[in-house]
Amino acid sequence: MNYIVTSFLYGQYDQLNDEFVKSVGDQEEFSADFAQFRRRHQAISRSVQEADRFLMISNAAYFCCQITSIIFVFYNTIFFRDDTVALDPAFAALSSAG
């Protein structure tokens, strides 16, 4: 999810940059509406802020789920040692995940 959002926003900035470079021209004279570029840049920046808020919650939830999974694996390894560690490592991983 993070990669998709980041790639999309990067593409938006890259497209804006390409259009800005084209509007500068060979003689380094700006031939477009600067306010339009500023508004587009602000709109993309607001999208970045919104994505940051959303991804912050998503990343925190992912982190909490990973901590819970690690605690669950350690609990099973300690209290159900005969059912997990003594078996095949692949089966032990599958039994602790389910």
C-alpha cells in the first residue's frame, strides 16, 4: 500500500516537474502561468499530507499486529514446545501462525 501511494505521488510531482521544465524553454524564459504551477504543487502537497495521515494509521496498525504475532509465536514456543519446536520447522511456523 505504501509503495503504491508513494509511486502515485512521485509520478504527480515528476509530471509537474517535466511540464515546468518544458515551460522554461531553451533561453531560460518562463512562458507559462506560474500561479497555475504553484496551485498544482500545493494540491499535490495537500495530497501528500492526507496520504501521510492515512499511512500513519495504517503503519501503526501493521506494527501492532506484528508485535501481537511475535508475542503469540513466543507464547506458543514456550508453553507448547512439544507441539511447535519439536516438529518440523515448516510445520511449527504454520501451526503458530494459525
